[in-house]
Amino acid sequence: MQYQSTRDKTQKVSASQAILQGLSAEGGLFVPEQLPKLSEPMLECMIGQDYIQRAQTILEGFLTDFSPEEIESCLKGAYHVQKFSGPQIAPLARLGENAYLLELWHGPTCAFKDMALQLLPRLMTVAAQKSGDGKEIVILVATSGDTGKAALEGFCDVPGIRIVVFYPEEGVSLLQKLQMATQEGENVFVAAIHGNFDDAQSGVKKLFCDPQTIQMLQKQNRVFSSANSINWGRLLPQIVYYVSAYCDLVRDEQIALGDPINVCVPTGNFGNILAAYYAKQMGLPIRKLICASNKNNVLTDFIQTGVYDRNRPFYATTSPSMDILISSNLERLLFHLMDEDDAAVRDLMEGLKTNGRYTVSQQVLNRLQADFDGGYCDEAETAATIKRLFDTYSYLCDTHTAVAVSVYESYLSRTGDDTKTVIASTANPFKFPHAVLSALGAEAQDADEFEVARKLEELSGNEMPEQLAGLREKPVRFTESFAKDRMNDALAKALQNV
Ligand SMILES: *Cc1c(COP(=O)(O)O)cnc(C)c1O
């Protein structure tokens, strides 16, 4: 199977090239030319299987230039019981009559990014062996928190790859900073930047295109690649858990094979919910995809009106991984909804770049609304939902998950659609101890996040995961910070002494 660019369909590459390149040369995103089908007999067969076996079936359909043995070895390394807190990988927790939380945070960094970033480095290594030019891959990441740590953990000590992570010095929580600064591994480097996330992000983009930097890399027999969520290798692993959740529901006799479900996803860059859309297009019985946003509700407006407009205030919320006004992966959905019209996609993206907005046709809007519903939830409602879930079900959820639960509940009362619904739960609550503790009505002003977490343990009866609690004792390895226009110094430092 070939992959084509959303902005120029004549650009076609293999699966391994799509994963290695990340982005097409003209700026488009790679999408599969056709989708493998998931038939009912295939689903029936998967019901008795474990997560890795289910993933094997799905990945084989997409990674046609990988051998089944290569895929199996990647999967077994990524979803190892020593990395995830149990063999279930992505378990479901029941929430009342019709809803289930799909817990995607049992991996090494306690956020759903692990689901993809444990697998991507392994896929990349195999892909690099296929291209066979022997170059070392240098991954650059700009992070506002969760992605950086999950990428460091995924790429740590992977042969043939180095990783450099840039984070805004004042823009991440103490826990997130410690997670990154204590990272082990011989091939990792972490740099704080004096600036905000956008500075780090544009600095990385500059390095990617800087002729001098590229020349330096060439001399060293190295090449850049990217691990951010527009890489097809990050979307693909996310399709698996929606299929797996459906199989679990059938296995546990919550639904019958063939019954439709709804899926509700707390959304930022539109990657996670797009994976659910692909699962639906492949044949998984999904009725509605419910797109949940926080106060940065650009997607809610888009789904309701067909106008995407990023010219609006930006809010820093308690669900920071959803504080995004440009949802990059939406481009892939537009490509599919517009009958793969690459020129039209190019026009919309040009409009977004120059005017910060675009409008889709009535026909595209109708198609969008046939598959998607959207809603958003403000800060007070996010906190109230955390408290309500804890009081009603003794279930402690994080802020991102709370946004999704709240949007699902409004959807249910607005539409009366009581189809069984899988709600993506994207982070462990102990990653955001201040916001969660104060949502429960307790004093959360202590500066020390470990102290706040201890209070949260006491109040909730839940335990802080060892990966987070253990950070307190881990030696800090990376303390350097760089001016935002000196990120090349950080890179040079990361690449020396090899
Ligand atoms: C990244 C992230 C999201 C948003 O996912 P997208 O794929 O960007 O839509 C939601 N919740 C958490 C905790 C995240 O880390």
C-alpha cells in the first residue's frame, strides 16, 4: 500500500518512507491510498485475542512493506508488561449505564502519548533499515509537556537514533520538568528554552530547514526526523485501541457483535479522534465521533458552522494538552471529506496560513456532521465534572478526561442518543495534581507538587504511580537552558561526544 500527500497526490511513498519522513516535502501529510477493511469475521476472530494480536492484524493491513515478523517484534517490545501496568494495555472502566472510559495512560509516562510513542521508534528503526543508507536519525521535539517525556521514553537507547527535546522553561509543570530532566539514556538530550512553547516550536522548525545545520548533519552522516503527531507512525497505533475496546465490549457482553458504539475524545491536535474516524472508515461499527474541546473551542465552532477560525483569544487552561488553535491533523480529515481533492486542501491550508481561517462548502459540512458531533466545556465545568465523577462513581479522572466526560453528558442530554459510548481517558490524574485536588474542593496551594500529590492520595485513596512518585529521588541530568535564538548551540551540544 502506498501513502499519498494531502497537498499533492502525485507524491507517493511506502509506509516506511512515510514514517521516516514524517511530512511530505511540500508540507502535506501522508494518508493511506485506501484503507484495509475490518470485516465482521475479522472482528469476531479478534475478540478472543490479546492487545498485541489485535494490533498485529491491524498493522499488517497498513504496513505492507514490513514483514509480519518485523511488526510482531515491534509490538512485543512496545507493549511489554514491564512498560505498561498490566497485560490489558488499554483497559475499559465502566461509568454508569452507557459509558466506558478507555484508560490510555497505563504506559511509562502516564499519558496517552505512550500508546503511540512506545511503538513509533521501533517502526522507525525497521523503516531505516529498509532504506538502508546507514544514517543516524536525529529526532527534534518541541513540547509543552506530555509529548517530550513520552518521546524521550520511547526513543531512549534505541540504536541508530538520537533525540533532542526543547521545552519552555516557564511553560511546563514541575512534575513535567522533572520527568524530562531526569531522563536516562545515552542518546537523549533535553534543553530548556527561555521563551514559550511557540518559540520552542518555531525554533525547531527553523533548525529543520536551516541550510548550515543540514550541512553539518550531512557531514556527520545524520538526518533529521520528527516524532510529532502528524507522523503517520503516531496515528496508526491509535487506531488499534478503538478496535480493541470494541472487542472488549463484545467479549464482556456489554454489546453484541455488530452493535454500533459512539466514541468521545478530548481533542487538541485532532490526532486521537482522527484515529477513531479511520477505525470507523475501516468498518468498525461507530455511529458518532464526539469531539470534546476545552475553552479553546475552535473545533466545536468548526463542526457546527463549517468555518475554521483561529483568530480568537488563546486560553491557558487546566487541560493544557488541548490548548491548541491549529489542529494539524484536521487536514487529513478535510482531504477525505473533499473526495481527495489535493488542490482544494492546499487552498484551505493557504487560507489558514494567510488569514487564520477557512470555510468549507455545505456539502463538506454535511459530511462532517454526519460523522462528528462537537462540544466544549469551560474551566468551572471541568472541575465540577472531576468532583461529580469522584462523588458518584469513586472514579478519579484527570482534567482532559473530565472535559470529554462533560461534553459526552451534554451530548446525551441534548440528543437523547443513549448508544453505548467509549470515552477516551488520556492522562493519569496524578499528572495534574493541583487541578485535580482543587477540583475536589481541597486546598492545593502548596508549591511542592509532591506534597499536593500526597494530599490527593490521602483524599482519594488512589496511589500516585511509581513512575511519577519515584521522580523525587532520581538524579537530575539536564539543567541547561538556552536563549530562544541559540537552539543551534543546544543541538551542537547534543550531537557532540559521540
Ligand atoms: C495530547 C493530549 C490530548 C490531545 O490529543 P490530540 O491527539 O492532540 O487531539 C488530550 N489529552 C492529553 C492528556 C494529551 O496529552
